[in-house]
Amino acid sequence: MRAMSFDLSLINPALSLSGLVVGIIVGLTGVGGGSLMTPLLILFFGFKPVTAVGTDLLYAAITKAGGSWVHHKHGHVDWGITRRMAMGSVPAAAVTLGVLAWLGVDGHGTSHLISFSLGIALLLTATSIIFRQQLLDWAQRRQAGREPLSEAKIARLTVIMGAVVGVLVSVSSVGAGALGVTALTFLYPRLPAHRIVGSDVAHAVPLTLVAGIGHWWLGSVDMLLLVSLLIGSLPGIAIGSHLASKVPERLLRTFLATILMLVGGKLIFS
């Protein structure tokens, strides 16, 4: 593990401004910051993929902790679902971090793996954003037209789904938001949307915290970058949440999905 220190006078205003913009978009749309911030750090600011992912994971753990508490206070969290997801995602994240440590975080192969995984995650996220309502309608029709799954099978599938998300998030920092919500919608089509979102946000906290601490242990977290992003993103999320009812969400989500597809394609084929 590498010792880390930083001088607050070295904070990059451009990074804080980026955090502000991304925070506003997250507040407006609910789209996870990782799907926006991580590729921005790699493609625009030139950070190494492993540093962008590791720092963004701790950034997500801090920002989502507040959201999780709000959801909990409003009774929007199904802690049984959150626990099942964590049973799969946290061990999967630990194993994935072990593989990254074995490969070496500074290796070219690791950077390529992270960039490729990030590209795939962005394409999946964009698809889930565009077709969210259609996927929800299809899941509800499918559930109504067949014998419901047993509680035990749903529990097993939730753990498996959590493991898949855990691997993807640990490698790319993307997937705990839009992909997690989409997967939960398929497994629990009768659960109200606010309970699905609340449970997914609550689950993202231990997952991103464990994965972020793991990356910190590997030496792939830039603490100065983390502080720079938080300075902008925390007020940005508050502003975006306040303006959410005044912006055409569907148009903004379509625009974001298009950007994510373009960026995902660039990362896959670069």
C-alpha cells in the first residue's frame, strides 16, 4: 500500500468544475456518477484507467451514503434485497481486487482490461437508460403471464446478480446504478420503483466502499483528485435535485445515453 498525502492548494479547479457539472446531471437524472466521471477522467484529463476507477469508487461511496440515508428515512429501502445483493457483490469485489493485484495495477494489460470493461459497462448502462420503461413493461407482462418464481429462487438470483454487479463495478466503477436498478426490476417487477431505487442505492454503499478501499490498498486512489471532485459534486447534486422537476428528464436521459454509447465505443475500440 502506498502512502498518500496531498496539499489542498494543489486542487485543480477544472476537476471541481467537472464534479459540479456531473453532480448536477446526477441530481437531475439519477444516472450514476461513475458512468460520467470515470470516462471523463480518462479521456479528458488523462488519468490512468485504474486511478480513475479507484478514485471514483471512493467518491461514489461518500456521495451515495447520504442518498442511502435519505432513502432509509423515507422507508424506501428493502434491506432484505440489499443484503442479498451485498452477499454476492462484496465477495465478488474482493475476488476481483485480488485478480487486479495479481495482474498488477500499473500493467498495460490491466489498463486495457479496465478500459474495455468500462466501455462494455457504459454501453449496457446506455441501453438500460433508453429502454428502461420498455424493460419494466416487459418484465411485468412476463411475470403476469407465468407462474411466479419462488422466494428461494429469487433470493439466489439476487445474490448471483449482485456478484455480477460486484465484478463489473470493481473493474469499471460503473454498474451499481442503472444496471442494478434494471436487474432488480426484472426480479421484483411488483416492487414500487422508489423501493427498487432506494434498495439499489443502499447496496451501492458497501459495494463501492469495499471496492474503493481495495483500490486504495492497491495504490490506485488519488486523494487530491477525490477531494477536488467532492468540492464540486456535493453542491452539484443538491442543485440538480432541486431543478429535477423543471427539466425534461426524458430528453436529457436520451442525450446522456447517446454520449455514453459514443464514449463506450471509443473505450472498447481504442
